[in-house]
Amino acid sequence: MLKEITDLPPGVVGFEVSGKLDAEDYRDTLAPALERAAAAGEVRVVIVIPRFEGFSPGALWQDLKMGVEHWRAWKKIALVSDVDWMNRGVEWFGWMTPGEIKHFPLASRDAAMTWAAS
């Protein structure tokens, strides 16, 4: 499940992940928010993941497509999680994402929001 975070600085969209992500999460929550951000000029995202239970096959496809759409609008992605392999994934594959990506531990959620807005 994907829930939009509303208490963010102007120009930043955010989401909290709980459970397993499916295609509907992308279609109903993520895509509309990212479309609004891209229409405004820049995509700055905070994604908070306290624990991760995976993607459905449809969600994985939506995730791959999401980065390609509005490629030039992506500016910053702050991944907030204590899931160890996600931190390593950002270190190893972050160069493949559009814009700049940075990992933050859950205790640094506020710092992640500030960084995404800067």
C-alpha cells in the first residue's frame, strides 16, 4: 500500500510504503502526484519505507516505467528506510536513476524532506 505524505515542503511529493506494492498503488496514488509535480516543472520525491514486503509483477513494471516518463523533470529522490539492502541498492544503482538520489535512515526523515526541497 502507498499513502501520500501531505506535510512536506512546497514542491516535494512524498509517499509512505506499507505492505506490498501493487499496480493500483502506482496508478491511483503515485502516478497522479508525479504528473502534478512534473507539470509544475520538477519532480522531488520523498519515499518512506519502514519495511518492505515486495512488488506485485504489475507494480514492478509500473516502477520501471515511472522513471522513464518525464525523465528530465526528475530532480531529487530521498529514500528513507532502515532496510539495509535498499541502502546498498542506492549506492550500487543510484547512478541509473534520473536526477539525484540519496538514502536516509528512518531517524533522519526530516533531513530527507529538507534535502529533497533544496
